[in-house]
Amino acid sequence: MKKVSYQYNYIPSYFYSIFKKYSYFLISLISLILFFSICFYLIACFLFIYYVSDFSIVDKIFSVMLLVSLSFWGVHCVGYIDHLLKSVLMYISPINDDPPLDGKMQPKVAIFIPVFNEEPKIVGATIAKTALINYSSFEIFLLDDSTDAEIHNALVKLGERFNINYIYRKNRRGYKAGAINDAIKNLDNDVKYFLVLDVDHRPKPAILKEVIPFLEEDTSLTFIQTPQYFTSETKDKLSLAYSFQQHIFHKHVCRGLNINNAVFMCGTNVIIRLDHLKEIGGMDETCITEDIVTSFIFHSKGYKSLYLDQVYAEGMSPASLSAYFTQQMRWAYGTIQNLKNVLLAFFKSPQSLKPGQWWEYIVLNGSWYFLGWTLLLWLIYPIAVLLFGVRPLILGSVNTSFLIFIVMIGSQFFTSMRERGYRIGDLFLAQGLFFSLFSTYIRASVYALVGKKLDFKVTPKGRTKTISFVQLCPQFLMLGSLIISIILGLWRIVTGQITTPQIYVTLCWAIYSATILLFVPFFYLEEIKKEKEYEDRNV
């Protein structure tokens, strides 16, 4: 199957040939230059704080906190820009007009739909869509770990109604990974691949016919991940914000990961070569994010992966903030849990992965969910300056981290607007949802680092209970503190108590942060409204 190639008309052929040959090196070099620029700039700031400035101990502590936050954001902004450049300039979709495999030549595929106490109505809709897949040789397996007797009985009937394979487990050993591993034992010997679908992802008919040929052509290819797609055509603001967030990751980040040969499985919409999975002993059952851990095992043993940027399934966004926080808690906890194993593997066998892969697994993916702490530092710094009189740190106009952050935000907006038609308001909506996670990610990181065990909790589907006000106390407390600090800061400026120009920057910072956090009560009130509408319909 030949790949489509493109040559940019605005680049002279001679320079294009050079760029094409050294593009990976050149883009990686740009990323390294940006990375070290941030490092040198922040080191200079640290030295200034401790050896030059006349800051008090308290001033120095808050300044260091700010620099730590900027360091984290700077590194991850560089990572995103690296992914974006490689996505735009190097990623070439392998999809073309070659004829699909003949029906008689199509290898057998098992389709696994893991379920745990999820609404039978949602499960049934996914099975119905799966049954319509246009492929001659596949079997559907409903993997039921449900503990709710009513749901269990309904799922049994669904299995009979659609005449599919139904596997029920009374124990939840290994959670989703364990369910898949146990299901594999029930497969016929002629099954060559399996597709994993979460119950909230409805596949399109062409998913197997168009994806399997890539695995057939390249026998060294282990798995193919396709996007998780969530519609932006919705009046539900939570769903809209979530779809924006997921588009950022499943578009250019995943395409960049593909160039770095570090694509990891995302739990659903992934097709895996069965023999290769058996060779590594099955899906990892030690972590609640089995997808990222199993991907790391594959890559560390030299297996290949592919990200196919073509939508083959449409997902359902979390129905409420509580469902969203549950999902993000699992993702954050599992990723940090895996980071400890990744670091151990790095020191034991640094040659098992290439430098670019280690960069992805340790720095970008591994540390990402520590952002809860950096978000907290970002939010409390202007409060400390405006409310408690901490001296602001002057970073100047060459604040490398902040400039790269602005470039990242701008590129995310313009690419998303061009690709999915998002508006500027949707960007702020997504940032509001993102900022609301700081307390969830902090708890997840603490639990993972101290070794507190968390059970695998699926993202609640369909109608869920409105999140309690108590769960949002950290967000409301932070919002209230920001509003008070803004009022006090304005009063001090008006009365002439503060005359330094840096205070205006801090005030704008506080106003921006408070504006973003105002979306949290907005989401909360929207949930209350949806709950009331549901109750009115069922009176």
C-alpha cells in the first residue's frame, strides 16, 4: 500500500529535498534550542533571586514557586511545539485509494467491548453500531464485569438479542486489562487481531476494512491507534470544552508521537496484533491505565506502533463534572503510577528506548499530571502579591517560558479553528475546564507517589448525579481569593499604596485567572439546570 506524499509548493525543490532528508533532526534541534533557552533563562532567574536581589525569605519562596511553575509549563510547551511541527511538516496520512482486502482474504478479528455497570441502553447502541461494521470475518465479545445484578441481567439479554459472545467475570482481577486477557483465552486459533471499543464509542462501518490492511502489509506493526473523536456540534458547554481538549491531543500531539515512534494506546479505538500481545504476556494488569503501560512494554521491547489520523468512531463526552473528574483522576493516577516503572526501566536498561521515546514517556507523558501543582502555584502567586504584599518577581520582556506559552496557546486556537471550526470562546471554555482539575491532579499525584491503592473506576456514562458543592470547594475557594485580591489590589493602586509598574502585570494575571475559574460555577449551574430539566421530564 503506497503512501501519499506532498511537496510544499512554496519551498524550492532543492531546499525541500534537504528539509525532507533532515526534517526530524532540524525540528528536534529547534526543540532542543528552545528547551535549553528556557533552562538558561530560568537558571539566571534563580541566581538573581538568591545572590543579587534583596528579597525577603518569603519573597524568595514565592519567586521560586513561580519559576518552578514556569519551568514546567516551558518544557511542556516545547513538547507541544515539537509535536505540532512534526505533525504539520512530517506526518503523512497513509490513507489512499488502494482497493481494500478481498473479502476472502480478510483475517479474522475479535471486537472486545468491556463493560462495568454501564447503562445497558448505551451498551446496546454501541453493539448495534459494531454489528454494522463492513467486514467479512469478525466476532463481537461483550466483556461484562458488572456487579449490579439488574445491569448484569440486562446485558445478558443484550448478548442474546444481538447473538454475540458474552463473557461474565465475578472477580475483577486486572480490571479492564484482566477482562481482555481472560477473553483472549476464549478466542479461536484463527483470530489474528482484536479491536477494543469502550461502550461510549460508536464505530463506523469502515474501521476494519480500512485499518487491517496496514497491519497485513507490515507484519512488524503491533498496534494501530485511531482518534477519539467528540463532536463540537453541541449546546452542552461541558461537552464542547471536552471535545476541544481531546482534539488538541488526538490531532497534533498523537501525530507528533507517531513521528517519534512513541504512540501509546488510548484505551479504545485501537487494533492490536494478537501474537505480539501474547509475546509480552498480555495486557498489563498492575496499573489502572493499562493502555499506557502496555504501550511502554511494547516500545521497550522494540515493537512498532502507528497512529492513523482518521476518525473511525465517535465518542460520548463525560456527562458531568463528577464523571470528568473521575476519568481524569484515573488517568493521572495511572500515568504517575507508571512513571515510577518507566524511571526504573530507564536506569536499568537505558538502551531499550531511543532518546526521543524516553523524552515522551518520562518528561512529557510521565510528568504531565503533576501540572495540578503548577496550576496551584500559578493561581496562588497573584494572590500572594496582591493580598499579602509579596514582592513580584520581575521577569522582563524576554520571559522565554511565557513567550513559548503564548505561541502554544495561539497555535492551539488557530489550528483547532481551522480544523474543527472552534471559536475563541471555546478556547476559554476549555481552559476553564482544564484549570478546574488542579485539585484532582494534586490528589492523584499524592496517592500515586505514596502508593495508595485506587480501584479502576470507569467514566460514568449517560445521566449522572450533579457534582456536590463540597467537591468544588477548592475551585470556589481559589476563585474567591482571586476576586478579593483583585479588589484589594485595585484599591491599593487607586490610593497610591503601590506604584511599581509590575503590580499591573500581576493584577492582569489575577483577572485572567479569575475569569478562567469563573467557568467552574458556570459548568456547575449548567449541571443543576440539566438535572432540573430531567426531573421535569420525568414528573
